[in-house]
Amino acid sequence: MALLCAMMAGLALFLYGLPACLDWNGNRAASLFERIEQERHANLQQAFQRRKKRWTILERLEKREEWLKRLCAWTGVDRNKTEQILLRLGWKVSVAEVAVIRALTLVMGASFLLRLLVLALSGQSLGLMNTWPLLIIALLYLLPAVWLDWADNRAKAEMRSQVPFFFSIVQSLVEAGMPLQTAVKQTAKRFDGRLGRELARLETEEKRLGSWRKALEELAFRWDLDSLNAISMEINEAMSKGVSIADMLAVQVEEQMRQQEDEASAYMNRLHIRLLPFVVLLMGVPLLFLVMGPMLMSIAERM
């Protein structure tokens, strides 16, 4: 254990000092204007900094594309998938942080395996008490990917369930004479849910992409939901042709509501099958005693 602690402390010092060593270019006597510019730049970064101070290794990894790419490959992090999940969830977590966490768990696992090898070569027995930390390290290695997938699937399920309700309100407003874009914006401001928050950001995305339709298509593409993609295509087609979208929205909302009802019915049927063994165990056994009890008592009296 002392060897493991010493190796971890040495690795931490190495990672902390490595970026400064790589960026050092010797003593440079900066002029007065250069020092003033550096101070101004540091003050601006501190003024507009949205997060707490981060580790130096994380900042260097995000600036060095090749280093981050290699670290993701070594640690088994799917960079594109992780970036898309973090973008959808809106977490203040970067791919570099996920890769560094996995790298640390790999180093811990390698150190512990080295310790087990030393114990085995010294003739000591490797019992459960010596190997259980390896299981914890493996769980820590898998935790970031499992956690991200679970949160992403949960967010997608929440969005999928809110699509028909949200656009049924939009349909009512459009039928009342409100323009489609205005109806979506007004509904998004008052809709308490993830879908409402995502659609409320379309106003900002519209300024970046140039049009509201492109922002809606980008949102549907980012979340990769069939229901949202279908409605986005219908809205795009209706706005391109200049026709009313109310009928198309009515069809889409009705179809998606029916699909959700079918999914809920199928889920309840599966739930009944899963609960059947517990029902038999908790109700069948007491009923068996109630039925067989008097008969067994009468047999015992006759004997």
C-alpha cells in the first residue's frame, strides 16, 4: 500500500509540473507594454471566466488537439459520442475531464496489479482482501461512460414524452391564428420541461445559424429523436410552401400519442409478466396453507 501511495503521489506531481515544463522557453525579458498586455489579458480571462479554476493538465489538453486525441484513444473514450452527449445534456464537463478520470483509474489499476504481482512473486497468497480494490477500480473506470449513457437516455425519454403535449399546444395556437414561429416561442416560454428549455434557446441559435428553421433542424438532429425529426420536417415543408401547419401537426400529434399509448401498454404487459412470480409466491403459498390446512388438521386428529 505504501508503494501504491508513493506511485500515485509521484504521478500527481509529474502531471502537475509537466505542462509548465513543456511550455517553458527560457528566461524572456518582456517589455513594459508586453507585461501590461499580459495583465490585461489575464484580467479579461478572469472577468469572463464562467467556471472555477481548473487543473493545468486539463487546460493544456484542450489546447493540444493531438494530445487529447491520443489520450481518448488510450483510455477508450469515444470522443464524438461523448461530445454529443455533453452537448445535449448541457453539463459543464469536457471530454478532457472524462479522459483524465479514466486515465487516473487506469494508472491506479496498473499500480494495483503491480502490487499483486509483487505479492505473488514473494509467495504470499492472493485472497479476497487483496483483490477487492481491483473490482472498485474497474467500476470507477466504467462509471463515466455508464453515467453519461444513463443520463442521455433519460433526457431523450423525457424529450420524447413531451413532444406530443408541447406541439398539441402549438397546434391550438396556430389554429387560433397565431404564426407558427410565434406559437412555438410563446409555448416554449411557458412549458415547464426540457423540451421547452431547448426550444426557448432557438432564438439564440437563430442568430448564430441565420434562420429559425435551421435552428430547429439543428436541434432535432442533435437529439436524434424520430418524433422531433418528423415534426421538424413537417414544419420546414409547411414554411417553405407557405401553407398551414395545423393539419400536419394534428396528424403527427395524434400518431405520436397513439404510439406512446402502445408503448405504455406493452410496458405494463411486460411488468405483469415480471411480477407474476412474486404474486404466485406471496399469494399462492398462503392460499395453499388455507386450503390444505384444515385437511391436514383432520388427518392429524384421525391418527
